[in-house]
Amino acid sequence: METNHILYEIIIEGHLDRYWSEWLDNLTITFPTARTTLLRGRLADQTALFGVLKKLHNLGLSLISVRRIEDKQEGE
């Protein structure tokens, strides 16, 4: 069974303080624009991804995009 975590990028509207990182499965929080927050990091599987998306939804945040990042390690 594959144990590598999958790398994701999630963009939301507005700014989310960095202290939310731990609650959001330790995703890195950055601000690519004045109006968006980028969450980036590895999640165990789609269940973990849906958990993060549910948390963002419960905070009333607007989702702009979710992207799985192809990782060179996955093919090795």
C-alpha cells in the first residue's frame, strides 16, 4: 500500500491567519495576492482533503480552486 502523501494546493478567497495551519492538517499558508490565501501541503488521501475542505466550508470561506500537484516522488 502506498504511504506517500499527496501534495495539494487549495486557494480560498480572503486571508486566513497562519495560526490556522495546525488545525488544517499543517498546510502551509501563504498570500499570493491581496485577496487570496494559498494552502499547500501533503495530505494522506482524499478523505483528509475532504476533511480540510469541510473545515474551510464551516468557516464560511469561499473556495477558488483545489489542485493536486504531480510529485516526482510518486513515480519512483
